Amino acid sequence: MSWLRFFRRNRSDAELQEEMDAYLADETAENIARGVNPEEARRRARIKLGNPRSVRETLWRQNTVSLFDTFGRDLKYATRTLARTPGFSLIAIAVMALCIGATTSLFTVVRSVLLRPLPFRDPGHLVMLYEHFRDARSNQAGFNYNTVAPADYFDWRTQTHGFEDMAAWRYWQFTLTGDGGELPEQVSARGGSWNLFPLLGVRPAIGRTFTENEDRADGTAVMLTWNLFERRFGGDASIVGRQIHLDGKPYTVVGVLPKGFTYPDAKVQVWVTYLSGLPPEIVPHHDYHFTRVVARLRPDVSLASALSPVGAVQYRLHLQNLNAPVAEDVAPRNINDDLAQDVKKPLLLLMCAVACMLLIGCLNVANLLVARGAARQKEVAIRGALGAQRWTLIRGQLTESLLICVAGGGGGVLLSLAATKWLANAWKDLPNAVGIHVDGVVLGFACALVFSAALLAGLLPAISSTGKAVFAALQASSRTTSGSLSRATLRKTLLTVEIAVTVVLLIGAGLLLRSFVRLRGTGVGCVTANVLTLDFSLSEQKYSSPEKVNAFDESLLEKLRALPGVRAVALGSVLPGQGNGGDDVFTIKEHPPLKPGELLPDALIRMADPGYFSALQIPLLNGRFFTSDDRLDRARKIIISNRLARQYFPGEDPVGKTIHVPAHNNTDFEIVGVVGDTLWQVGKPVEPTMYFPMLEGSLVRGQSFAIRTDSDPLAMSVPIQKQIAALDPELPVSNVQTMQQAIGDSLGNASFSATLVLGFAVLSLVLASVGLYGVLSYLMTQRKTELGVRMALGAQRDQVLRLILVDGLRPAIMGLALGSVASVGVTQLIGSMLYDTRPLDPTVYVAVTFTLLMVATLACMIPAWRASRLDPMQALRAE
Amino acid sequence: MARKDKTDGEMLKGTLDMMILRTLVTGDAHGHTIAKVIERGSEDVLEVEQGSLYPALHRLEDRGWLSSYWGASENNRKAKFYRLTAAGRKQLARETSRWRQMIRAIGLVMGDEAMADGGTQ
């Protein structure tokens, strides 16, 4: 109530005037009534009232809240001074908007992905459990977290009691077909143990979650995610209790998950039970790693003490399966980190990059403010001499930088709304992409950013321009330049810091970019130009026998090969560069049995049709490719990769030897050929690989075509899909893209962070060069008279040019040196993100040095050239 | 201005507010009346300076002890009338008792029996 009077000052003043008028009138009337003549009556009334202005002023002061008043006045002055130099103001505001916008956007993403608790009950007590191999090789590749085998999970859960409960989930995929002839679609699915949702504390939006009884191999209960429920079933709650068809089999919808539930990622459409559809013979295995385990800590038990019995169980399992890949230990991981595993580092890196940019932006604005401070030296000195407190002067200048930052912050928040949306869409690896949005906390962060930026940018210039030395300006004659020297030093220091930070950013960006180019340039070991790839999965119901599978595969292959414009077609389970696809252990019949403690050999598994290798141009090194005769029960043949041959058959000819693969029908396979190595993912080391003949006819979940074409492969995608639809109209086809796109997608993370960091670095370079240009232009103006005298005394134009140039380049070179030294330390931190690039890569350092010197010279050249063109006569007359 | 000796008409600090509140107990009034009532009531010993009257009125209103409205004065002119609020009444009671204590205390110090006994007569 009481401080509100501040805003009613004008009204209350007007009322007071009226009151006083009324008083005068009353008093005059009274005097007249007493018999005084009207003129005298009015005069006496006036005398009695006294000075009305002083009354008004008293009331005005009484209504003033001094804090508001001075702030308002500061604000008014600041607005006026900023409006007087719109160019400066706009540049400064734009710089701040850019920096604050970028920082806010990144913070939004970091918060959503890394900081925000998952929408679960007490998410702090949730932890992911993995198997953990102790040997050096597993840890060297940074692969410390191994997915869990089903039997391990069940043993952990039944034999230990340190955790409140444990639940499991695994990857799955279905083809969803409609009853009414709706389009079939591939849906990403997960199989979750019956206790998963209660453990997470997630209640279904409609219906119920799974029951223990439904969690078995022939269980057909399914839960829909909100996305699918809305999209495919129109949000009709009566779907609960009805059946849907997954891979041609009927499943009963028991419930719908709530809207915000996007764990583990937003692409998941349906959940079945963990054991549903899992071949029962897999469950007792301790070496089939495909399960993720979520555990909930008891409130009163520490993680370490809950974990140690699990570790003990695992070690016993390891001892019982000495030759199999059963890990010795378990490792916990924070559930948030688990989701953000691939993006955590790039995100933090980008956060640092924008923080650097923000710092540069602040330094730049500070620099511009110092320049203005110099121009207003006399004004400040006079105000000081007239009795303004130093704090008043500093406050005035801080208000200016605050105004710039608030305007910039407003623009920045708007900018970040757009940028965040773009970032969430463009960065495909981000988990929880739908949950990323600007909210109150983010806005609070932006406000804090604005105020700290204002303080950072404003305080230094304000303090420097209001010091005691300022009064020297009053004494100094107009020709003296010494008064501004200290300010010039301050500006150069700011500039040096700015350039040093820029250099660090540039070097970081350069390293990431170089690493990305290296990645890009890596061949995956097969042809990638003009290759179209697409994925499909045959339904179990429809293709119930190996003959049916083969009939489909072969007739489609034949049709595709006959298409005009198609050169060759490969059909396999996983194409090179497109993922791991799983691995299996094997034994070599001809080799002596393994010693205890020696791990079974292990290799990636792939299926390949007879034309696979020639179509993809993977070279044959030894033996032969598959033929169309390697089919059904004659398909006990295997082709191995060069790496497998060298690793497990050193100094012998593998062709003709026999490999036993327990997981693959538990049968023996004769090695018929050795082919060149391919990468399963760009940037990852080559793994031993074995290929089984596609024509053995087993139903493969997820088959891929690679079709080599004469020209643009994407142009062929429609005729190819028509051929597939002609054979089986219910078969959905997914991931239709070129091989280069598919491989490029897997580099998305690297390319994204490299591009963004480079973007920030370039912006910082622009900011720094603008700063350099500004400082030098200002110095030049200050030294105009001096330069005029020099030239009048006979200095040559190129001497003047050199003088100014050297003056400007000195902070640039200082900054460069400082920045390079700092980079040596900083880049060690991103070492693990680099592929085939050392943190001290000389090319990058040389390139950055060269670029910076070029840009700095250019920025200095303009004022230097202008200085050399000075007309000495005019320069001397100017003052 | 002042016809009397300057110190005679000068008010003790803080007493103007109290007197304004007291004046308004008998009914709503505008600034001129309030000043007049105080002056007459003090047998013209006290002189209310307009320079402090109006700021005081606004201050009391701001604190919620007075409310105001525009009405017609006895001469049928537009005037701002002040009214004592419930909070103002309480404040008046507080200030009055404080004032009495003060008078008594000063009276005791000054050895003035009459004042020490009964406060204001």
C-alpha cells in the first residue's frame, strides 16, 4: 500500500493544488465576510497559505520512494544516452541477444536431458544395473556397461535383497497391422517385466499394467503408449480390452501409458511383457546379453551395500561359466546418464562453448562501454566535481549495461524459443526430445544470465571511468592524450582476454571438425555410392516355414535385379556401417578345447544372400561366396571376415575348418570363404564377423536390402517399393534412404557437435574482430593530433600505417599466445570425443593461428589505413 | 505572517497528526476547517502552517487513518473532505494516551503539580 503512493504522485499533486485553491477561496470569503475589501482579502489568504510550491514539493518528497526515484532517473538517462547512439546500442543488444539466446537454448536442452528428474516415483532412487567386464580390453574401448543376460537378471532378482526390487526391459519390434485394411507399420516396442511400471511408479492412463501371470513366453498382453493411442486409435478408450495384431498375432490391450511417459525414448509405441515372444530356451542363458535392468534402492540402504551381493552373485555365475562371456562384476549407472549416454559429453561441451561465447559477448560490450566512457570523460568529471557520488556515477553506467542486457535478454529468450525447437528436432540422438521446452526455470536462468552479464559487462568500465583520475580530465588541455592511456590499456587487456577465449574455442572447434572429417572419410569396407537401403521384417504368421521365407526372398531378389537401372542387389540382416546387430560366441572344432579362464571367441553375426558380397563389393580373400545351393539343410556354411581369420586362425587356412555356434541352431558350420572387413559403425574398431547364408530360411527380424543403382538411388525407391508391395501388400518397409545417408545418420552426433561448436567459434571470431576494430579505431581517433604532428614532422604514411597496425596486433598476438597455451590444457578434456585426431594436432593449431592473424590484420588494417590517409593539416587544426 | 512570537505558535513535533485526528472525531471536515478548528480550539495560540497541514493530511491518508472524498463546502465550493477511519480512531486513542503519559512525565520533571496530577484538564 504505502509504497504504491510513489506511482500516484502526480494525482496526489493535482489534488493538493485543488485543495489549496479551495483553501484560498474559503479564506478569502471569510476575510471578505470580515469586511476586508476583496483584493486585500485575497492577499491575506495568500499570505496565510504561504508558498504553495513549497507545500507541493514537501508532499512530493514525502511521496517519493528514493530507490524507485533514482532508478527511474538512471533508467531515463540510460535510455536517452543509448538512444543517442543507436548504432552502438543495436550492435550491443544484438550481441547480447545472440549470446544469451544461445546459452538459454543450450541450458534448456541440458536441463531437460541431464538435470530434470524423470517422471517416476522418487527417481533419485532408481539405478540401472549392467554387467561389468574387468579385463583391460573391455575397459579400453570405454565399454564398461554390458547389457544383462536374462538368467543373470533372474538370479540377481531372486538371490539378493539389497534393492527394493529389480525390473527388466528389452528391445523389440513389431509390424502392426489393422483389421480394417489400415496401412501396416513398423512399431518400435519394448518388452518390460511385469513389475517394471510399479517399480518406476508409473500408473497407466487407462486400464492397468501387466500382471505377473502375463509375463510368460505365450503372454499376449500389450500396453500402448499415449502417442500410438492418440495417433492410431484416435484416443478411443474402448481400445482397452480389445485386440490388436502385432506380427500377425493377436494381442490384448490391457492399458494405455500416460502422456508424459517416453521412457526409454519417445519412439516406443507399444510395450509387451518381458518374456512374451522370447524363445524359452534363451531364458536360462547367462551369455545372451540383451536386457536392461532397472533397480530401485531401499531408502535406508546405500548403493554400495545393495550392490555388493549382486556383484557376488555375478562373480559366482562368472566362475560357473568360465569360458562364456559372463562378466565378473556389475556396474550401476544413474538412470538419467543412462538415457543421455551419447549426448552428455557433446552437450556439456556445447554448454562450455556457449559460455565462452557469452563471455566474449560480455567482454565486447564492456569494451564498447569503455570507449563510450572515454568519450564521456568530461561529463563524468563535471558531474563528479558538482558533487555526484562515485556510486551514483557507477550506478548510472551499470544501468546502461543493464538496459542493453535486458533488451538483449528479451531478444535472446525469443531467439532461444526458436533455437530450442530447432535443436530438439535437428539433434536426433537427444533422448526425451519432446520434453524439451522453455519453462519457468529456464526463464529464471535467462534472467540470472541477464543480470550477471550486465554486471560483468558494466562494472569494469563503470569503475574505470569514475576513478579519482577522472578529475584530471578537467585539468588536462584538449591536446593531452596521456589521460586516456590507462583506459586504452584496459581495453587492450579486455581484448587480449577476448581473443584468448576465441582461440580456445577455435582450436576446440577445429579439432572436432577435423575428427569429423576423418570419420566421414573412413570407408566402411564396401561400396556406398549410389546404394539405396531399406529395411523390412517378415511376419512370423505368414512366413511360417523356411521354404516360404526363401520363396519370398528369392522372388523379390529376382524382381529387383530385373528392374531397369538396378545394377546389383544385396539382401542381409545388417548392412555395413549400420549397427552392431548382435554377436555370438563360437568354438572351432579343429582347435584344442579352451583352457579354463580363457574366453570363448566372439564375433558379430550377419546373414547374407549369395549376391550380398558382390553387390556391396566386399572383396573375397579366400574360398568362395555363398551360392544358391547353400540353402535349407544344406546351408551349414559360413563365411568369416578377414579380422576373424587373422585373430582366430593365425598362420593357418580357415577355409574348410568347422565353427560351432551354440546360439545359431547349436550346429556346426563349414567355413567356405574369407571376405574383407567391414565396419559395423564408423569410428568404432573392426570386429570379427561371421556371415550365415540367408537361404537357410530362418526368419530374421529386420532384413535389409542394399540396391546398387546406375544413377540417383532415391529416384529408384518408388519402383522398388512397388515391387515389394506387389509381393506382399501387408509388408511395411522402413528406413528407405541412401547408404551414405544411413552412415551419415550414425555420425549425426559428431557432425552436430562439430558444426555447432564451429558456429559458436566463428561467431566469437567475428565478435573479437569487431572488438579489435573498435579499439583500434578509437585509439586512432585519440591519437589523431599526435599522428598529425608526426606526419607534419616528416613521418611517412607507411610508417604511420605500421605504427597503428603493430599497436593493434599486439593484443591479438598476446591473446593468441595465451589462448594456445590454454588450449593445450582444455583440449585434453575433449580427447575422448576425437576420432583419429590428437588433441595437439599441429594442423589445427597452425590453421587457427593463421586464420586469427588474418582476421586480426584485416580488422586492424582499416583503422590503420585510415590513419595513414590523415591530412596532417586537418588533424592539427581539428582541436 | 505570524502575529505572535514565533515560538508561541510552533507545534511540538508529532502533535499535529494527533490534533488532526482529534478534530475529525466530531465529523468530516476539509483542510480549511481543520486548520481553523485547531487554531480556534487552541484559542489562537497554535497556528497551523499550511505547509505542514496538507502533507500531514496526505500522510495520514496514506497510512489508512483517514479517508477522503470530494464534496461541497459550507460555501458551496468543491472541497476535499477527510473522515476518520476505524484504524484512525485506534491510532488517536494510542497517541492520546502516549501524549498524556508524556505530559505527566514532563510535569513530574518540572515539578508542576497540576500537570502531574491530571494531564490535560
